[in-house]
Amino acid sequence: MTVDFEECIKDSPRFRAGIDDVETDVVEIEAKLDKLVKLCSGMIDAGRAYVSANKLFVNGIKDLSQQCKKEEMISECLEKCGESLQEIVNYHMILFDQAQRSIKQQLHTFIKEDVRKFKDTKKQFDRVREDMELAQVKNAQAPRNKVHEAEEATQALILSRKAFRHLALDYVLQINVLQAKKKFEILDAMLSFMRAQYTLFQQGFNILDEIDPYMKKLAAQLDQLVIDSAMEKRELEHKHALIQQRTLMQVSLYFYISI
């Protein structure tokens, strides 16, 4: 929403209505942005806690890999998975750092600097407008039979109108600049954050895609391992049954001889 300079100079009802709408919008957008910044701060804190927990988990994988050095298959799996997970954790860190810069800092700066500057200008504008309205009342009430008082009231009204028009122009400029900057800051912040999201998932996909052939090979080895284990279990159970049967026959024979 922009405010027209011509309407500003006239101080028309349309101008006043437009100013009221803008001021209401600024108050509401400031509250929404402030809330978003706080939510982003909470997300960043939670995200960094998540990253720290992931780092500890990856370190645990590396420790286990060192412990299993003698078992090459386990050690290799843990090492490869640990390296991939570490890279993904690094991209998570980049995402939360970008959120810190683009959402939290960028929008926080917009609120604290640009919106505050607008509010300071609004205070000056309101004060000058009140002065002009007071001058209008005094000019209207000035007795016309007292030339000196009437001239003073008229001169005060002229000066107050000049001051109002000058500050009104500055205020309208401030409004239009703020509106344009609001659009840029919000869109730029979200675009930067979404690019960081894209990078996280794109790089994460690339990392996992790179290790995918190894994971497929490992899955096939595990399938074969299950089959081999089942066959080995059956063989052991068969041997165990034979030994039990042989032992039972020996015991039976021993008792038979004893009798």
C-alpha cells in the first residue's frame, strides 16, 4: 500500500484514511514479524541441539568402528555410514546458520531500525498535525476586530501548515520506503532460507545417492548372511540331535550291560 504525495499536501480525508490504514498495518506486521523472529530463534536453538546430538551419535559410530577393526565388514559399514552422516550434519549446521542470518537477524534488524524509524517519524508527524489543528482553531477564534491578534493567528496558521506539509511529505516518503523495504526484506529472507533448505536436501540426496551402491551391496550380503546363518543353524541343530541321540544310546547301552 502506497500513499499519494498530492493527497498528502492537501491533507485530504483520503490521505488521512490511507495513513490510518498504513499505521494499523505497520503495527500488525511488526507484531507478526516479532513473533516469527522469536519462533525462528526457538527453531534455531532446537536445531542446534539436534545437530549437537547428531554429532555425539556420529562420534559413537566412529568409536564403535574402531572397536570393531578386526571385523572388516562391520568396521567398513560403520566408517562409511559415519562419514555420510557427518556430512549431512554439516549441512544441517549451514541451514540453521542461514536461518540465523536471513530470518532472525535480517527481520530483527528491519523491525528495530526501519520500523522504529517509521514510528519516530509518526510521533513527529502527529505532533505537527496537532500543532496545525490547534493553529486552525486559534485562527478561527481570533477576533477580526483585533487586527494584530488576527494577523498573529493567521501567521501562526501559515507557519504550522508549512511545517505540516514539509513533515507530511517526509512521512509519506518514509511510508512508501518502508512498504517497499518490507516487501524486499520478507521475500529476501524467505528466499535465502528456502535456498538453504534446498541445499540441505539436495546435498543430502547426493551424499546418500553416492553411498547407495554400497548399501545395496551390503543389503545383498546381509540377505546371504541370513540364509547362511539359517543353514548353519540347521546343521548345528542336526549335529546336536545326533550327538544327543548317540549319547542317549551310549547311556542306554551302559545300563543294559550293567544289568
